[in-house]
Amino acid sequence: MSDNREAELLDAVPGGLYIAGEWRDAEDGATFAVHDPSTGQAVKDVASATVADAVAALDAACEAGPAWAATPPRERAEILRRTFDLLQERKEDVALLMTVEMGKPLAEARGEVAYGGEFLRWFSEETPRIQGRYGTNPEGTGRMIVTQHPVGPCFLITPWNFPLAMATRKIAPALAAGCTVVVKPAGLTPLTTLFLVQLFEEAGLPAGVVNVVTTTNTGPVSEAIIGDPRLRKVSFTGSTSVGQKLLQQAAGGVLRTSMELGGNAPFVVFEDADLDRAVDGAIAAKFRNIGQACTAANRFIVHRSVADEFARRVTERVDAFRVGRGTEDGVTIGPLIDDRAVQKTGELVQDAVDRGATLRTGGSAIDRPGSFYAATVLSDVAAGSDLLREEIFGPVLAIVPFDDEDDAVRLANDTEYGLVSYVFTQDLARGQRMMERIETGMMGLNVGVVSNAAAPFGGWKMSGLGREGGAEGIHEYLQTKYTLTPDPFA
């Protein structure tokens, strides 16, 4: 990948705030640098919004709201579809941009472009299918009419680990429902969202429907928007601790909320599992995105009779990984997002080893520029180890043995989180029991990747509220009205 192409692409990405259809500097002219985690070097400066800028963005969303809500569904759908088509035309640019600012290997970035684009296509198809109902009331004295309406201006807060998909997963259903939005991308990876806005603009999206504020002044900016009585919805993807604070803030305005929060996914391998398939699933569930995904398998709960063989096979696969900058050919593991992530990963691994876990491979930071940590496999991880309780968010595969089905269920559910689980067994009845017994909002049964734009994404317990994607996703941005009319035949 040529340095010239990267430089040209970075130059083509606007560095300003996008408010009311215009690119502008922050009110006080402040900026912050975006870094390439594979080198640690700054690649571009972008505007750092003030509270006044945040209010201006919400002003624009509120002003554009009535006209956008009144836009025929088919027209809204066509704009989403045109944006999808433009994204396919520019997919190589978007993939490269994500690799530069986030670090994931280019092949995975291309996969995210495909996945993120599907939200634009899926919700373009859902837009004209927003439905209500009409019927006679039980008493026969009138007619009940149920209609769906956009909730109003929305504040969408996206994370750094999937810069495109988390933006399209929120923006697309909001626009499909007839809502206008203010988007605050993560300060670590804002460039992909800024590029995406250009595609929306080229597709004909009216000014003010999507507004983007990049900032390092996160707390005051978010509080100003959430505290404004005109806002009607907050959608957030990120840590549970931040989600709890946002829920507290949203309570004051009784705002609709969607919260996609932390995870601690169990990956259960029974004694009858197809081990080849289980190992393939483990590699996908753990090391996609360098382990930096809320859906990443965190705890590998493996039947004692196959635990050693499973550990041997995954270690062999991990030892074959190639670490490097994501733009290099053949790289399978890129950098973590920053040095703090490297430090946290190292602390979790050291705690497990100190408690008696066997280190089979990896287990240390890599001495090279950037924020790299070696892909790691640990076996016989002891109960009480920090990495069994905390979301690892790094390339660490931790194996815990179990003895019977009840033990596996107990271990899988022994967490405050409940986002996703993975189960590998060839026993159909056992698979059905796991569907009912494991406390997660999603499950992969003999598969290691579950995300799909046509499916409802979300968790139970401390992993969040609401669903993104699927037929359910658009309803997060709609509110219901019931109207009673007299019997027209009376």
C-alpha cells in the first residue's frame, strides 16, 4: 500500500465539524490529533467541538426534523440506497482509512465495509415498510388506529473499534424512521465517520439531517446535548460504566435510549463438538478485530476431556499469525488501539499467570513502534482471575475446563454481562437446551460470528438495552400513537 495513496486519502477527509450541511471549524478553533496505532504517529488533525458547537448541531437537527419526517419513505429509502452504492464504489478507500486510524488488518477492514454497508441497504428496504394497524375495538363502538412516528432528534455516540459499522448501524435506522441526528464519533477514530458523511452528502441527504461533532471535550458536549429538552433519543455503544452515566443523564428528559454495552462472552465446547469447527469458530470469535469487540469470546469453557487438544490446536493456529501494520500483506494481527490497551491486556494476563494459568504462547507486549501485544493462549485459568470477570478487549484466549453440562451453564452465566455466547456441540437437543439456559441476547450455535444487519443485535443484563439491526432496529427510532374514532356505521 503506497504512502502516497494514504496521504491523498487523509487529505481528502474533511477535518471540520459537519453542521447544517456545512463543514466548519470549532468555535474556538481547537483541534486534536488522530493517531495511527501501528506507528503511534499523528495522521490528521480534526476539529474539537465546544458546547456551543454541540448546541448548533442540535439546532440544525431540530430545524431539519419536520421536513425530513415528512419526506416520503421511498425518498428516504433511495438516499440510504444511494449511500450504500457510493460506499461500494469507495470501499477500498474506506477500508484503508479504517486500517490507518484503528489498526485492524486491511482484509478485516474490507469485511467491515461489507458489514457496515448492509445496514444502509437493509434499512433502505425497511423504510417503506413502517406499518400501523386498523381495527374494530372489542366493544364494537369504534375503530382503533395505531400509527408509528419518528421519535425526533437523536444523539448517536459511536465507539472506536468499528468506525464504519457502528455509525451506519445507528444512522441508517434513524434516517429510515424519519429522525434527524447528531453523531459524536470516538475521538480515537473519527475519520471514517467524516468520510461517510461525504457519501451521505453526495447521495442527496438534506442539510441538517445528519450532523457530526468530533471532540475531546466529551463530557460537557454530551451533557449539553442530552440535557437539551428538544432531544428525544440517545443511542450509545461503549462501556457499561459510561452507559450507566448516560442513562442517568437521559432520565432527566425521559429520553428513549439504546445502550449496547460491555460483554463477557462464553465460548462453550462440549466433548462431542466437531473440534475442527470449534477451533475455526474460536479463532474468529476471539481474534477478529484483534479481540477488540464486545462480541469477542472472553471465556473459553471447554470440556475437560478435550481441553488439552483444543488448547493445542488453537495454540498452533495462533503461533502461525503474522503481526504487523494492517496494510502489510498477510498480516492477521494488528495493533491494539493505544498503549493503555496494551498495559491493561498485560495486567490481565499477568494476573491469570500469577493465579496458576499455563501460558502456552504470547503473553507480552511486542517491542516495536505502535501498540502491539502478542496473541496469547492461556489454559487452566483459575476461578477469580480478573480476565474471567472483566472484558479483555485484546488478543487473549483463556481456557477454563468443565466437567458436565450444568457446570458449563453455571460458568457461562457467572457474569453480570449477557451480550453473546457461543456453543459448540453436535447434540441437537443439547444445543436447544443451551439456547434456553444461557443468559445472553445472542448466541452462535456452532458458529463463531453472529453479527448480521438483518438480525437484532443486543444483550441482556448489564450488556444493554434495545436492539440494533433487523426488523427490531427501526422500532428503536419510532414512537406509537393510538387513535380511537367513532364507529363509522353508527
